[in-house]
Amino acid sequence: MVKISLCMIVKDEEAVLARCLNSVKDCVDEIVIADTGSQDGTIEIAKSFTPNVYPFAWTDDFSAARNFSFSKATGEYLLWLDADDFIDKENGKRLKNLKKQLERERPDFVKCPYDTSFDEAGKPLFTFFRERLIRNCAQFRWEGCVHECIAPAGKVILSDFRVRHLGSEKPRADRNLQIYRRYLERGNKLNARDKFYYGRELYYHKLYTEAAALLNDAIADEFAWYVNRIEACALLSKCCLEQGDRPKAVQALLQSFRFGEPRASVLCALGGIFREENKLREATFWYKAALSARDHSEEGDFDQPADRTFRPLLELVCCCYALGDTTQAIEYHKRAEKEFPDHPSVQYNRTFFQTKNLL
């Protein structure tokens, strides 16, 4: 049977590390942990699970730390997790089944769904596919000082083994932004991927003019991954809206169609702009298109199912009713109610239509 090594990088994760390791310890053959400078009880917790705990001098480079952890592993396949990730019992079974699949098929690269936000019942709201298990060989290396990744190559398979990103209370503030700034201060150049992610960090910190410049560069870069170019268009649109320029915001969203099939998030954003301008027929057009959009999460998109279901349905209820098409508004309400009966907005609409004697 193939051997799986779990490889992690940690720093000051005493609040969540044991939760993560307890959830996965029976599913892997080896645990390797690189500590990048913990000042709390992280190292002691790590050593209670594995003797393979190694210090790594932090260099403002997440890829360097992950590659170091990989270099210490002896398994044929390398699994990575963050300390605030978690594997439930069902997915522990899936990981064990995946191990048997690795033995049979010998892939080079396994992509798996990553659940990163949840509703009150714990149902995933935001899922995308990430590289999760990689064959242990020199060909596969992490790249990028922030938002690091490994480029897929060789035999790639998709798995239903899911990781839940539960998060932690650990403050991160402007950590990523400062890493990028120090990276540039050292005379380094941004590659196509970095332009997008640095632009995104600038947007998060409300530095809209700087963000727009980087995002425009990412969109124009022919070496940029098409998914990043689409996401850059969406973020650029948000920058334009924050700066009060609606025409440019629309233009940025429409530009995303150059790089691939329209994404539901882009279509909803277009609907939102037109609805704000009280152009309800135009808004309705885009929200209907969002309902028909395809799920692109397996391609690595930051795809939110709500953009293809709940969000456009609610918006169409409001737009159709305002346009005087009560029958269509109620039809969309019933669709939303069937899928999300307990959501407060659905309950509000139900009460509204009942008071109008329309339900």
C-alpha cells in the first residue's frame, strides 16, 4: 500500500493544531511539521503527534516553507493541510479509500474540494478544488511567496475527499500585503499570478487606485491563468464601484467574457449594477443568466453556489414584482422557498405575498 505523508507549516497555532491533527492522524502514515517561529505551545502539541517537527527560519515565502516540509517527507504521496483545516469522519473514510485508488491508478496529482465557508447548519457555502495530494518527486514544487500553489502536471485525477477550512481567531491583519511589499522592496518582479493576488490584497485593504493598476496588469498579462484574469475583472469592477465609476465597473465585468464562459458571480454583479440604476429589465436579464451559469469550481474558480441559485432567485423576485410581473415573481419565490425554506429573506417574501393574498 502506498504511504501518505502529511506535510504542514505552522506558527502559533496552539488553539487549532490538535483539532486538525486528531482529525487526520489515523488516515496518514507520516506527519511532518515545519515550524516557522512559534512562541506559544504549538511545537509541544506538534511533538505529541509526531517526532518529525523541524524548525524553519521564516523568509517571507510560504512556498519555501512548504517545499522544506515536503523535503522532509518519506511518503510516496504528500498531503498538505493548514492548522485550521479539519477532516470529518466521512472524509476520513474517503481519504482511506483514496489511498486505495492511489495504489491502483498511481496518479501524479490529486485535486479535491476545499470547503471554506459554511451556513449556520454547517453546509458549505463556498467550495473550490485545490491540489491536495501530490506525488513525492522533484517535479512538483510550491511557487509563490503568498497564495502559493503547485502547477498540475502528469496524470491528474479529481477526488471527492473534502477538507473543511474552519479558520481560527489568529490575527493576520496586513501580513500578506506586507510580504508582497517587502518582496518588491528587495527588487523582485511580480509574475502574472502575483499581480492578481497582490491586487486582491490591495483591494481588501481599500487601496483601490493601486489595486486597479495591478488588476489591469493581471488582466493584460497573456501569461496569467484565465481563471485569475476572470477574477481580476470582477475585482477591478468592485474597485471602480468604490470610486464611483459605474460605466467602468460594467466594462470590467464584460471584459471577463474574453477569457471564458460567463461566471455566475460576474452575471450577478452585472445584475446588481443595473438594479442600483433602477434598470430592472436589464437587471432581470443578467440574474436569469446567472441561474443558467455552470459550476466552475472543479476548474479552480472561487465559485459560490449561491450565485447560481439563491442570490439571483431572490433578486428576480424583487425585480419581477417591481416590474408588475407578479406571477413570475411568485414563481421565483417558490423556487427559492423549495431550496432555502428557512432563510429569513425567503420567509419575509412568503409573509409579504401572503399578506397580499397572492399565496
